[in-house]
Amino acid sequence: MKKLFIALLILVSGFSFSQKKELGKVTIEELTEKKSALDTSAVASFLIKNCDVKFNYSETNGFTLIKTFKIKIKIYKKEGYEWANHSIGYYTGSNGRDKLNFSNAVTYNLVNGKIEKSKLKSDGEFEEKVNEFWSRKKITLPNVKEGSIIEYQAELESERLNSIDEWFFQSSIPVVYSELKTIIPEFYNYNVMNSGFLTPVVSKDRTTKTHNITSKERVTNGRAVSTSYSSNEFSYAENKTIFVLQNIPALNDESYVNNIKNYTAGVKYELASIKYPNEPIKNLTTDWETVVKSIYDNDYFGPELNKTGYFEKDIDTALNGITNPDERLAVVFSFVKSRMNWNEMHGYSCNDGVKKAYQEKKGNAAEINLMLTSMLRYAGIDANPILISTRSNGVSLFPSRTAFDYVISGVELNNQVVLLDATNKYSLPNILPIRDLNWFGRIIRKNGSSAQINLMPKSNSKDIINVMATIGTDGNVTGKIRDQYFDYNAFVFRVKNNGISKDSYIEKLEKRYQGLEIDDYEVQNSNDLSKPIVENYSFTSTNSVEIIGDKMYISPFLFFAMTENPFKQEKREYPIDFVYPNQDKYIISLSIPDGYTIDNLPQTKAVGMPEDLANFKYNISNNGNQIQIMYTLDINQAIIGSEYYEALKNFYKEMINKQTEKIVLKKV
């Protein structure tokens, strides 16, 4: 009897839980809930975040992939209203268009003690064309208030079986329950890849699926023609897997994070092989060499490298009389950058092809950089394409075709690989667009071999600031600044600021540094990539000095001082990404006003992190009425592991304390 009672209890509790995770089952208790039990500060929370994946078979199209999203969200605060807006991208290119439909989109509210439903209307659904390959459908749920619950279902049908897009259990708001269920025919073998720091509970099952196939045959008997129909069955096994995560904390984007998706709990399927009945197995992505070969052999990649006729005359003219390999490389690289314009489309496959792109002076990343590689080879330079995953695509940890979404060029010269990307006008050899700086890429050589290539910069990009200033008796500081940006700092400056007016830039600077007024601003070498960016300007600062009684308290870094530690979390589980190693160097000379003497100077200090990951040196001295500050901050590694987070946090704390210490002057 006791066993029966326990079994019954399990059955009832299981039933009630399954009821809870279904759409359309909204309760008054859920609507009256004021705060998330997982995070009382949350503006919203996923109550259900599910995805079902299955394969449909038809005699006409064969197997197609069906993904069904089931979403239920509780809104707690006005700041959570944005969670009433949802969008899903889908493929609309020529190679098998996806179909996407939203359904059962409803907002629930509690009105006078009763549950009121507001259904999505046609004016709340939108569609936009992202580019020639992708579109996006958006919905905005109606009548959303604090306390509302919103639900919707979406179904995506696709002929693209190579990859089941990554499912993320985790979000920037808490998730009560998230499930991924996949039902996959035995013919398709997928590699399953997990991301993030949470491990889902996994259950597996295997069932049999049967289809009836109707065939017809035309039979001729003398002059009479008839059609006979027959029905046949075929069966196959289906592998069912369910991943479940519950009570998932929000994953918030922190300072110095590459791509938060790299660390978000999720699962991704990548097609590894296909084995149809009575056919040999077809391997697709078993290791990196297989992945690289499948990409290289694609008509829109490898063969495009062998086309040269469209550019030979122009390159012969550009290289006429130049024999030095370094100079030939520079000429070809500059030629491609100046001629070609990037259409802002990623990808390692050509769309229109290198020849058409060259003629139209516009192309995607593959067309421009494969064209560059081909031209360099024609010029006698050992150049090869390098497949990479951009920062927005995530880190390529596992062998798969979707691990990459971009291609650059690499030149093997003097036992080093020089990295080139001609999609950006301001890039240089080994100065790549920031999107490219994502750990590792994979070079593909002519002989078919491949090797991992480190994409991260190794030398520190410098920012050298010279300040000569005079402190007035009224506390205002006036002077001149010369700021020099090198390497990646210069690249970032050009990308951000070359397209805006001088007045707009000055306004931006004055807004960043409160109490600053700028005059006589000029910038040098904006388009001369061989030289650093140099800024010169005069300034007046009205809030760098505080006067109390007969004393002046001066911030030695003036308006440049860092006052807030960007690392606030108690614990961090993912790396700190500074994008590239860098050095900030300040050389500051301050003239103190007549009638004042130095009462106190901060102490000289030097602090370093373990493994010399970062260090700062602070030197201060005076000579008569002149105070000299020499300060250098070096971040020596672009990516610092989370195991050093506590050390980095304390390093920044000491640095900020030093930068905010005051020079004290006393009236005589």
C-alpha cells in the first residue's frame, strides 16, 4: 500500500509539473507574483523556454527540419517591457528557403480578479529583409503591463540539415525551466557540443518511425492504358534526446567580455555524417582536416583562388619595377583596399564570385580576401586563406563548418605569418579589424594541409599622452595636450572618428571629461596609415582642483583619472578580454601657482600582476614650482584567464587609488 501511495504521489507531482510547463496554462498565482524567486531584482523571467526539433518526411522533399519554439515570460517591471518584443531570423536565399510562422501569441493580465487574454493582431507582426540570404520576423505582444505574462509559439521549417542552430538555455533574465528536445532519424549523425558553465540533465530514448509511400505505375494493355497504385511501408529508428535545465540564473554581460554567448549555457548540433540504407557513409565534420577540406573543395572557395585573368593586367602595372617581397606585398594589399568596398557581409564562401566583385568593386569578406590571396600568389608571395570565426560568431572550439564565418589572408614570410584583411580601409599587415581578433584561425595551404594560427596581437599598442599645464590661483588648469595613438589604438581611432566632424568630436571629448573646454584642436595622419594618429589641443579644466581654506587639492591626472573599478563582481567564470595588449603612458608637467608651496606629494609606486600579465609604474617628483608625473600602464596579454580575476580586480583597485590620490598645495 505504501509503495502504491508513493508511486501515485510521483505520478501526480509529475503530472502537475508537466502541466506547469505547457503553454496556455496561466494561473492567477503566476499573474499575482511580484518578484522572481530566482532574482528579486529581475525585470522579467522566462517561465518556459523550450525548443522541439524533429524531422518530417515527404515523398516530394525528403526530410526537412522542424523547430518549434515555446516561450512563456513573466513581466515584473516596466524595464521588462522590451521582453514583449521578439524576433527570429530565417533563411530566404535561393538554396532552399525556410518557412517561419508565429502562433498562439497572447498577453495575459489579471483584471478585477479575472484572467484577461489579449491576442496578437496583424499590426503587431513585422517582417524585414536583412540581406539577400536572410530575413527576420518580429512580433510585439499587445497590452503589456507590470505583472503580465506573455506566451508565443513559433515554427521554423528548413531544408538545411547541416546544423541545428545553438539552443541557449540561459538568458540575460532568469529562466525557471528550459528544455531542448531533439528527435533525429538514424540516418543523420550529429556532433553535440555544449557551451557555458551549466550542465543540463539529459535523457535518451530510441523509437521506430514508419511511413507509407504510395507509388503509381502506368500499365499499357493493347490500346488501353491504366494506372495502378501500390502502398509500401518503410521504417527507421529515431533517436530522442531531451536536455533540461531548471532555475537558471541570469547571465549578465560584464566589462571586457568578448561575446557573452561563448559562456552562455547551450547545446549545438553539427551534422557529422550521413548513412542512408544501402549507401556508403558520408563523413562531413569528423575533425578539423575534414572540415577544412570540405570548405576548400567548395565551388565558392577553392576554385575562386585559381582565377587570375580578371586582374593580371592591373597587378602587372601596379608591381612594375618592384622586386622587394615586402614592397610587393604592401602594393597588392593597398591596391585591393583602395579598389574594393566591403558590403558588410561575413562568410567564407563567395556570393557573386571574385571576378564579378572585382568588376563591381564591391564584395563580401570571402570575395575580397580570396581575391587578395590570389593576387599575392600571382605576385610570387606565399599567401594562403585563413578561416576564422569573428567575435560575433563565437570561439571555434569544435570541428564544424559553422565554427567559421569569415576568411582573411595570411602570408608566410621570414618564419612568421603576416595577417591581412582588406575589407577595412584602415587595416594594415597584422592590424586586423577588431571583429577578427577572436583567439585562433586555421590556415589552408596549397598542398591541402592546415594549421592553427593565433590571431591575437602580441605587442602592446601604445597611447602616449603629453600634458603641459599651469594651475591658476582660481583652481582652473590650462595647458596643452599632445596625444599619440599607435597600431591598434590608431586603427580604432580612425574607424571611430574619421567619419565625424571636428566640432562633433570636440563635443564628444568635452562630454566625456566633465569641466573640460577644448580649443585649437587639430589631428594629424588621419589617412596616413604609416604614421601614428597625433592630436594636439589647448584646454581649460574647471574641476581638477578643489580649494579648501588655504589649501589646493589637485588630481595629478586631471580629467584622465580612472575613478571607478570596472571589475565589480565577487567572482567571474569567464576570461577578461582587453581585445589587444596595450600601453597607456602619461607624461604630465604641472606648474603650481605663485604664492603656493607643495604640502604633500603622492608616493612613487609600482604594481604588477602574476605572470607579468599587467603592471603600472607611477613616478612623481618636483623641481621648484614644477611637478612631473610619469605613469605607465601595461596590459601585456589580450585575454586574461578567469583564474586571475581576483588579482586583476585588486590590481585595478590599487591603480585607481593611486590615480585619485591628491597633490596638496598650501598657501604661503
